[in-house]
Amino acid sequence: MAKFTDIIGQEHIKEHLQNAIRTKKVSHAYIINGERHAGKEFIAGIFAMALQCENGDIQPCQKCHSCTQALSKNHPDIIRLVHEKPNTISVEDIRKQINSDISIKPYSGPYKIYIVNEGEKMTIQAQNALLKTLEEPPAYGIILILTANKNALLPTVVSRCVVLNMKPVEDELLKNYLMETVEIPDYKADICVAFARGNIGKARMLASSEEFEEIREEAMTLMKYIGEMEINEIVAAIKKINHFKLEVSDYLDIISVWYRDVLLFKATNDANLLIFKGEIQYIKKAAGKSDYEGIETILKALDTAKSRLNANVNFDLTMELLLMTIQEN
């Protein structure tokens, strides 16, 4: 389904867009700013479909010819910009697909809507080319720029758009969505919600990712037994972690949540507050062995390891330092 009511959270954005349709005060340009996988394309698609819907309501009917075309992504007046270079939207992309096209009137709908996903990938030249259209758009032209980093856009581009900033979705809403829509049990939903940090797309991916399960199992095993491991076993563990190099931030996040659970249990002695409730016997053991200062040292070391890996510091050395810090504390 694809209606405004299908958007989880983001009430402020839903209200703004529906109000624009209701009052017929639709801007010629919008920026939807939010994390990757947060649902920007979904929102833009529903807004575009509602604007073109033949019923003229604030909710797309999903049944008229226009809505059917929009649902199948074949609507002639809803144009999604494509770019051949994976990390760049070039000036030619903007000129050919927007600037040259926007002067042609809509084929069937009241509007001609352009969806520019990954707007942060536009070069300066591409943004300057788009600026010309933003300054003098035809009455029927609407441009939706979706970006994970609004700061990558020129201030002159931003100033000519209505900016809608996405907010993290509340944990309870995310958990209910995962249990009802993805149909996963509550304990698994809790874990996915903890890692998604309000990002619905990431929560959904984690819920259905076999690799995430594998990474979680590896990290759990390491946390349970690191206190008794010899140096050669730690080196072997680093080699296993190296297998997950692309997902190493997830791996470190799992360890962070583990130690936050340890810290929480040490402070409250309440297993119901934990994310990894199923590992209570090991968390209880870790809480008994570590003092508050040691756990804080580990959490700081995890943040340092993330920063080092982002700065391309040697992977094996970074992980070795981290695991030694964990073992010492």
C-alpha cells in the first residue's frame, strides 16, 4: 500500500505535505533531509502520487489510472533522475533530465514532478544548473530533492526549497511495525530497534538480514568468552571480524549495546531493561567482574575504534587495541 497513513512516524512531514495539497499551496521545490534508508523515497512517491491523483483528495486513491501508473513507477509526469556514475550526479544529468525536459508540459497530470534521490551527490556545477530551474520554474513544475546530507547542498539551492527534516521514529512505533509487518518476535524486534536508532529502513533490513544474525552471533560469542581468551585466540577472533569488514560498524554497535546492558544491569539489577535479555547469565557475570570505570573505558574505546576505522587506520591494529582494552577491563 502507499498512502500517507502508511508512513511510520514523520507526522510533521505528513501534515505539511497534506496541508499543501489541501490548501493548493504546493511549493515548486522541496528538500527531504534524512538518513539513508529512512524512507525519503517512500514519502516522495506518496506525495507525487497524491498530487497527480485524479480524485483530487489529500490521500492518493491508488485506483485511478494516474495512481496505477505511479504505483508501477510508469507515470510519465513523475520523473526519477538516474545517474550513471554511482557517486556523482553530473551537470549533464541535470541538464538532460530536468532542465531540458521541464519546459515540455505534463502529458496527463496537473504537475510534472522530478524526484532527485541522493541529492548530496550533485556536483557544484549540477547544483548551479538546477538553481536556474529553481529560480524560474514553470507553474506545473515540482522538484523533490532527497538527501542524506543537506549541508552538501549550496545555500542558494536550500534557500529556494521548503526543507523537511526527518526525525528518528519512536522505538515503540518501530517495534510494532517490525512485529506486525515483518512478523518477527518481540525479542528480535527489540534488538533491531536498538541498532536502527529510529531509522525504519535500517530496522527492516536488520530484521530480515541473515548476515546481521551471523555478525550478532560472532560478537556475542566473543563477549561471553573474551575474559578467558589467550592472545592467539584474540588474533583469530580479529581474523573472523575482518570477514565482516564492510559491516564492522554493526559489529562494534553490538559490542556497545552489550556493554550498555552490562552497565545498566550493574546499576539496576533489573534484567527487564536489557536489550540482550536472553544473555542475562553472561551479562550478570560481566557486571560482577567489571567496575563502572572499566565499563566506561570500554565504551570510550569502542567510540575511538569507530573513529579510527572511519579514518582508515590499520584494521587489525585498531581491533587488537580494542579487544585488549576489553580484556583488561
